[in-house]
Amino acid sequence: MTGVMWAGIALAIATFAMRATGPVLAGRFDLSDGTRRTVDLCALALLAGVMATTTFADGREFGGTARVAGVAVAGVLAWRRCPLPLVIVAAAAVTALLRLAGAD
């Protein structure tokens, strides 16, 4: 097997182990409200970073204005608490229409 395959297997095992220990250890620790809020904000920051990276970058180049507009529409609709299927379809439609119109 190649090194990449071994790395993938090791990553899968490590991910499973971390996910399995969460429920086991959840009842053993009492987190303060501040710590719990910090953990929640860290998860939110990580998701925001991934979203920003995939929105604005396509490899080493700019992702395009159509993609940015689609994500912006999705953000506004999610902020307005629209149903998730509507958010996804609207963002895809805006992106597709802008690309059809010639936007990059």
C-alpha cells in the first residue's frame, strides 16, 4: 500500500477514536459556562474559516463572483431563518444564473 493510503487509514482510525471517546467522557467533566461558550465559538470560527476559504478560493485562484454571490444569498436566507432546502436551491440558482450570464 502507498503512504497516502496508510495515512488515510490512520486518519480514519484516529477520527473514529476521537468521536468514540466524546460520549464516553462527556459525563465525567463539568465545563463552566465560559468554557462551554468558548468551545462553541471555536467550532463556529472553524466553520466560518472553511466557508470563507471555499467561497473565495479555488485552488490558488479567486473562486469567482458567481460563487461569492451564491454564498451571500445563502447567508442572508439562513440569517432570515429560511428552510435549508430553500437556502440551498436559491444559492445554487443564483450561482448558476450568474455563470450563465457570463460571470466568472
